[in-house]
Amino acid sequence: MRGLALAVAALMVSAVPAHAAWQYYACPSDNFASQFPDVPRMQPIAYSMPRHKAALSARTYTTTVDNIIYRMMVADYSDRAADGASILEEAIFEHTEADDHGLQKGAILGNTTSRIEPVVRGATYGRSISMDLPMNGGRTQTNFYFRDGKLYEQSVTILPANGDYNSPNGSRFVESLLFNLTRMEEETGGKPPNIQGCGPQIQPFVIR
């Protein structure tokens, strides 16, 4: 009987799905790679702003682990790439201050410059905004970038059910972002799996 009980227990343990460990996942067709604590799911979305209107297309890449939401949003404005600085500023405004859907009633905790990759490797500069969400909705950090015609919003939201607003996992997520995928294997120590739905072809990276 004891042997049978142990066998049943082993089957029950093996049937419980385990979260994947932190690792890099890549999306060559959207020119980014980042660490996630579990496999991110791609979902097409509609993305539009009052001034710069609808993106040609947009997608989110999201996973939720332990009541922390890890999300990358990519909006294609390649037909308006020359307006990249203005598109970036409007996206930040829409996130924090827009009357109809922004987080203007939240408390801004930080608003700083962010940078991906060192200068000698074609640094991309953006903005990092940390906020306590309205109505005790948790805490979020969102980093905004515009690169090669695409708007990137990388965010981590720690929900009240988790409550550890000093968790290092948020920093791990946002600080792992890569745009120069020609160096991806060197930077990540291997070849990360592609996110399902992403094209496999790595795009050239031009240092400007």
C-alpha cells in the first residue's frame, strides 16, 4: 500500500505544471529580446493615439507570474519614423496624463532617462516612469523607446496580491532588454527561443 501511495503521489507531482525558469526569449521580427520568467504570449492589439493616430500594427508579449505582469508592447510606426521623437513623447503623455485613460491619478515615483546597450554599440535612449497605480492598484514601471520605426513600451506591474514592490524581478525584466539582436547569442550566452508568432529573421542593426 505504501508503494502505491508513493506512486500516486509521484504522478500527482508530475501532473502539476511548473513555471519555466527565467530565460531570454526573442522576437526577431519586432527586433527585441528580453528575459521573462515564463513563456510570453503574443497578442495582436489595436494601438492609436490622438496626434499620431493608429499604428500600422501592434502586438503585446505578456506573461504573469506570482501576480506580477511582464509586458512588452510594440507598435509599428515605420511609415512615420521621422516623427519618432514626437510619437515617443505622446506615448508617455498618454500613459501618464491623458484624461480619458491615462494614469494621471496615480502617484509618479520616478521619471528618468533609460538606455539600452552602451554607446559604442548603438545605445537607444528612452524614458522610464514608475508609478503607484490609482485606487491601490499596485505599482508599475514602464520604459518607453522608439527604434527603427517602432514604439516599444516595456512594463512590469506588481499587483497588490503580490505586494512586494521592491521585488528585484521587475528590474531584471526591464534591464535585460536587447535591441541589437546581431549580438544576441553573445549577450545571452546562447540562442534564445523565439516567441511563438514571431518571424525568425534577425534584422540588421545600424549604429547611428
